[in-house]
Amino acid sequence: MAKITTAKEALKVVKNGDFVYIHGGAAVPEILVEALVARAPELKNITIGHIHIEGEASFADPKYKDSFYINSFFLSKSVRHIIKAGNGSYTPVFLSDMPLLFDRKHVKVDVVLIQVSPPDKFGFCSMGVSVEACKSAIRNAKYVIAKVNKKMPRTYGDALVHIDEIDYLVEYDAPIFSLHLSEPNVIEKQIAQHIVPLIEDGSTLQLGIGNIPNATLGEMGHLKNLGIHTELLTEGVLDLVKKGVINGYEKKIDKGKIIASFAMGSQELYDFIDHNPSVEMAEASYTNEVSVIRQNPKMISINSAIEVDITGQVCADSIGTTIYSGFGGQIDFVRGAMLSEGGKSIITFPSVTNKGESKIVPFLKQGAGVVTTRAHVQYIVTEYGVAELFGKNLKDRAKALIAIAHPNYREALERAAFEMYK
């Protein structure tokens, strides 16, 4: 009871020059963030760190640049402006390595703001929908401040945090951020129909967020004994769990369990994971560790890209010099799936952008980052088919990728390939 206080009182521990880490995904503790922002006039040189975050990020408003500098480990929509605005930057890092930043003191954490369920009779709270790197941030922080929310689902594994690890508790009940995806369009369904034949009974799945992964899940009803070992858990899995398609029976590790580092979706998803012993939330150093991922046979990794050049280099974090998101866990799962017995790594995207430009290009835009290298890539899928690149030389890669590019751009791509490789 002595730890229960108001957000205003709790945030008084933040002092000039501190590094403050904010719980990510759908678990952002808004009331604590608001209390921190309210102190902006009296604070200087506070660095705020986070991975992907949902909802508003008022601390990222450039008007607070003298108070708050954003060090983002994955840019989401609400903070994408910080680099050009000059009030923040991006630190490239694999999600699997995030805990190392804190444990090895590359980033020294002063204060962590988290959101948890109320403690059980043994004193354990749950971080519910998001673990990511928070566990390591908590281990290394001087102060841990928790928003205690009765609406936070109670999940197990690394999500559990004992009350002794928390310095201040702020009680505030509010719905968890919900993410609603639109229905997949014709192109997204066509892509899904190309992906599903690559997936066998008994496969273990990792899927990113978006309509293509959801459309792909919607085409898997005929498969049997699928498992989930993923960075992000979305509600697309729910129908397959109800039908018994996803049961984890053929997983070699964490048999019968759904393993994820964070969950994002509707209240239905949050109700599903609440007090569910078949769902285990784990730190990214486990979910995204290549040596762990590869242990499950037929591991399937499905991720997206912004553009791919005709040698197979995958840009997934930037548009030219503009950072759009981050490394996240793509390469962790690309490599883990590739090394899994019978596993497959799949990069997928519509053949053209919303502006009608080809996503398969002769050269990546100047300044674009390579997230998955040409040596890592295995399958590329668009609505026009599947290109298997692993083991192919540069000429054959170009032919395979041009064949699944939009027809309007194939001739130009062929000319570029001829100039490059004769």
C-alpha cells in the first residue's frame, strides 16, 4: 500500500539528464506519460527510449525539444517525424539484441514506465500485452513506475513482475489500445494464396502485422497442427485456434504453447490471452533468438518489405534516407526460419506502392537501408507469384524477381538487368 501514489507524485523521481524507457506496443502507460509531459517546463535533457508504440506520443512534439529527446529503437507513426524535426533519432538494433543494450549498460536506464495488471495474492503483476525488452529495462533501472490497470490481460512467462521490483504504483483503469485492420483486398488475398502452398502441416509460424499476414491466416483452414512462435501476436490466429488448426502439437520446444513477445489487436484477442496458460509472453532475447527459433521444424517466417532490388536486397526500414520503422525482428526470424529443418523465410509485398511505383527495383533508393541481405533472402512473394532466390546467382535472381514484378515494369527491369549482367 505504501507504493500506491499518484502519477504526478511518482514522476517526481525523474530528474534532468535521465533516460526514461516507456513500455511499448499496446501497453504504453498513458497516464504516466502525461504526467511526465506535464513536467516539461521544469525538465531538461530527458532522453526517452521506446520500441514500436501505439497511441499518441505527446512527448515527441518538437515544442518539447529542450525537455525531451527521443531515442527510438523502432519508429512508429506517432514519432516518425522526430529525425527531421531534430528532437530525436533512431538507434538501429535487432529486437533480439534490445535486452543487451540495457544489461551491458550500452544504454543506462534511470526510470522505466510500465503498465501492469493488479498483483495476485503472491505479489506478481503481469505486463500483459507487451514484454519486448521491458524485463531487462526493469532489471537495470533505478526506478520502476507502474500504471496498475484492471483491464490489462494477465499473461504468463516473462510478463510476470513481482511487486518488489516496482517502486511506485499508480492505479488507473482504462481499455487497452485496440488495433483494427481492414478487410484484405484482392491483391492481398492473391498474395496469401501464393504463400499458403509453401506451408506444410506441422509448421510453426511467425507473422508480422498487417492485412497480408491476416489474409494468409485466413487461407490456412485446411492445414493441421500448426504452431506459433512469433514476435507479434495478432487476432488473425484466433479462428485457427478455435478450429484446432493451431495447437502446437508438433513443436519441438514450447510444445502446445503460443509464444510471443507482444500482442496487438482487439479486445477479443486480449480476452483470449488473459489467464491463458497456453499463451506465454517472453522477452525478445528468447522469442527472437535464432538458436531458439531454428529448433522448431518447418518454421515459417512471413515479413514485409518497402522495396527489393533485383539482386534480392530487402529494404524494410526506410524510404531512401527517411527512416520509416526499424530493424525489429525481421532478420532474426529470416535467419531462424532458414536454419530450421524444413523451414522457409518469406518476404512479401504488393508489386507496386500506393502511388503505383514498382517495389521491385534495379537499385534501392539512395540512402535506403538493407535489413535482409541478398545472402539471407529465400522466398519473395507478390501477387504475381513466388521467387525462390536462395542458391541462385545474380542473373537468375534478376529473372525470378522480374517474373513476379508488375507487368508494367518488367521491360524496364529487364533492360536494367541486361545493363548490369549482360
